Amino acid sequence: DTPATPDAPTWPADYAARYRAAGYWRGETFGEMLRTRAEAHPDRVAVTDGDRNWTYAELHDRATRLAAGFAARGIAKGDRVVVQLPNVAEFFEVIFALFRLGALPVFALPAHRETEIRYFCEFTEAVAYVIPDRSGGFDHRDLAAAIRADVPTLREVFVVGEPGVHTALGDVPLDATQCDGPAPSDLAFLQLSGGSTGVPKLIPRTHDDYLYSLWGSNELCHVTADSVYLVTLPAAHNFPLSSPGSLGVLYAGGRVVMCPQPDPATAFPLIERERVTITGVVPPLALVWTESAAGTPYDLSSLEVLLVGGAKFSESAARRVGPALGCTLQQVFGMAEGLVNYTRLDDDPETIVTTQGLPISADDEIRIVDDADMEVSEGESGHLLTRGPYTIRGYWRAPEHNARAFTADGFYRTGDIVRRTPTGHLIVEGRAKDQINRGGEKIAPEEIENIILGHPSVHDVSLVAVPDEFLGERTLAYVILRTGAEPLKPVAVKKFVREKGLAAFKVPDRVEFVTAFPQTGIGKISKKDQRNIATAPQG
Ligand code: J2J
């Protein structure tokens, strides 16, 4: 008998032993974390969502009962459950119930549509899918029914709200079933990678490693039981979840406030009403908030820290944050694969506005290398490689990709180009991976190119980033039509992508028809030349 193939590479035993000995991995699980907090301060509010205030005792009780209900419905340790919820309190009820069972949430974003969800369900052999009834004007129940009809492993769809043909979360039976929970070294969930390949990769995070990233972040972001964190970005994204995010604040015994929309008209009144102390936003939102703060009638004085990350924050915009919002800017350069860097709250103001910070851990190993994997000289820019106590050693069920994305000795190739200042702060200079960063939302060109190639009139396509003042980057699809094909309008290409059922942010912003692509010396498409052509002055 050959041993079962593990789903993902993990830390070698000597590294795991070192991370435990150093006190990073404390042998806790998410289930235990919530239980101990609920015992220590049952009546403190854990989650605020509109007029609902769930105490720690209530959240724990709900999660416990839902875990039993899920178990009664046959969800077991190791099973995958795709969770696609907007910023509602039930998000935490569901994920803590799954954590208790050792079932793995697969964190979909609210923007994902049929193509992405079908892939997550098929690839992870998910047994269940959790959705809202409607969100952002979209009815998730029909999509869920279509996927359930096609994906044989998918037995259950649970709905927050009106269930339609599915099961309401509130109707899950509540029989108390005993089950062995997960071990601290077990996987807790699968997070999504920003991606640079045809299909998104899944990131396996353990209880041990993720909990370390939380309390490590809490120290650097000064999160305590008095902190009130506003979940401004989509709750399931790694940034608002863990940097220090909702889970960091729950770890500390603080309060999490759900923000249904990130615009100032929604967020500012919530900051005033709930006395929010800390939140995290992407650069385009930071710009909008900074501009709106001037004339706002709302009292934002409770806000102490604004984290900005997910994409490069321009120095000029960074300078405006403190004065406009009356809080400390904290830049964060993180990734769902692990490594997270923060500027320190007591860094001098120049460092805060010009760098993307230092790693959480003294044991985050950083290498900055050239194309041949040789270390560059100090201060030069190069590829960022990293290894450490909360950075994965491989993606889930992706051995071929892992061979490229990790070095033989386990460093993750981030695809980011950085340089290091004499104080060790990292500055993000660019990107080597074929990924587009549209205001923090990541797009893998290959995924969109494969879809556009499915259009009968299209011979070839190349998706590139073009600079954008607001979003940082937008997308441009260069399309070569088949000889003899009817001419197409740009909108027809966009419509084609949209109708395939993809997150709206992946629909190309611009489409241009060309007869050939610029080539590199060895005959590959030169995306660099295409980006340059796109930005060259016209005429
Ligand atoms: C430049 N590029 C950045 C920054 C991320 C905290 C914050 C962000 C993420 C995140 C996260 C950047 N300046 N400040 O998970 O916990 C780009 C890099 C990086 C990629 C990771 C967190 N902050 N980036 O954005 O997995 O290219 O995580 O490799 O979505 O975003 O994307 P993602």
C-alpha cells in the first residue's frame, strides 16, 4: 500500500519544533479560543451587526449549537465547506462552528460568481455551501441550485435568510452530537490566493500558524480588549480577517463591527456610533475616506489606527491620511500565503509614509534575490522570498505549481519585487508575477485570457495592467480576431466575460483589437511592451 498523499506540504518537524519552542505556536485551536473568551468575559459584546449585539457567550453558544447541527447533517472533520457571506454576524457563527468540527471553510468572496464557485466546490470536493439569500442585488440561491445539481459531493446548501429550495441556517437541527475537534496543527481553513495561474490556488492554514499571525499582529497594532474593529473590506479576505482583523480582535476580547458597505456614507456613521478604534482599507478607499473626512458631519475621533494595504499606497496619499482622519496610518503589506509586514505605530512619520513595514516575526526569514536566486546586495531591489512560522510550505493539492512557487528549501516565492531599507523596512517596488492588482483586488490574467479565448471570433488575447490614478491599475485586454471573423465591439467581449459568471472586478476595463502582439526576444508575448504601448501618449 502506498501511503495516502497528503493534501499539502507542511513544515518539516525541526521547524515545527522550533516554532513551538519559541512560543509562536501555542497549541490552541479556534474552538478553544472562543470557548475560553466566552468563559472569561461572557457578557462582553463580540460582534455588532446593525442592531444586533452578540456577546461572547452568545457567539460561542450559537457556534456550538450550529456545530452540532452541522455534524447531524453529516459534516465531519476535514470536510470542505465553501463559505460565501457578506459582512454579517452569521459569518462568525458559521466559521466558528466549522472550526469546532475541524471542517474547513473555503473562503469565497461575495463578488465570486458561478465560474469561481463551481471551481471551489469541484476542486475541494465541498460537501456544503453557505450563502446569503441575496446580497448586493444578486440572488445566490439559483446559482447554488445550479452548482448543487452538477457537483456530486455537494450535499447541502445553507442560507442566511430566506432559504428558497435550500436549508435555512436557522433550521439546521440542533441535536448535541459529540465530536473530536481538530488538533492545533490541523488545517483550520482554505484561504484563496490572489493567483497568477488559470485557476485560483488554495492556501491551507493551520490553527497554530494563523493564531500566531493574529496575536503577533495584535501586539504591533496595539489591539486590546478595548479595541473596536470595523470590518470594512469583505470579511473573508485575509486582510480584514487577520491583519489584525476581526479574528485578531476576537482573540484579544475586543468588539467587531460589521460594515455592510465600505463607502464613507455607510462607514463614517458606524465609526461614530460604535466608537470604532481601528479598521483596514485598500488604497482607493483610503483616498475616498481621506477626501470625505474634511466635510463630514460625523465624529471620527475614536479612530486610532487606519491600516492601509493590499496594494501599493502612494506616498502622497499616505501623507494625507493622518491629518485628514486624525489617526495613525499603519501600512500593511501582507499575503494570504502568510508573511505580513506592518509599519510600527511608533515608527517615525517618514518611515510610515514611505515603507510597507517590517515582518511580524523575528523568525520570518526574508531573502531578496535576483533572477538566478542569488542574494542581491543590501538595499538593491529583487524578488522577495520568505519562510516562517505562519507562511505556508505549499498550496493545497497543487504539487506541480508548488515546485515553481517554492524553493527546494521551502521559501515561498511571493512574486513581489522589494528592497530593504537600513532599518529592515521593506519597500514594494513592483511585481514579477503575472498578476494584476486592481485596487487590492487581484486578477490572474491567465484566468481571464482562457475565458476570452473561448469566444468563437477570438484568435488570441493578452490581458495587461494599465496605470490608473484611483485604482492603481486597471485591466486592458488586447484581442486578435480570427481571420475572416466578424468585427467585434469591445462591449461584446466584456459581455462575453460577464456572462460566463465571473466576479465583476475581473471583467476587462478596456478592450483593444490589434493584429499582432509585441514579442520578446524568444518569441513570447511581451506584456511589458504591451503595458508601455498602452500608456504611451496617443497620436
Ligand atoms: C504593495 N503590494 C501589496 C502593499 C499586499 C494584509 C494586507 C494585504 C493582504 C493581501 C493580506 C501590499 N503594497 N501594502 O493578505 O493579511 C500585494 C502583493 C502581495 C499580494 C497579496 C493581509 N499589500 N500587496 O493583499 O493575498 O503583491 O493579500 O503579494 O490578497 O498583494 O495579496 P492577498
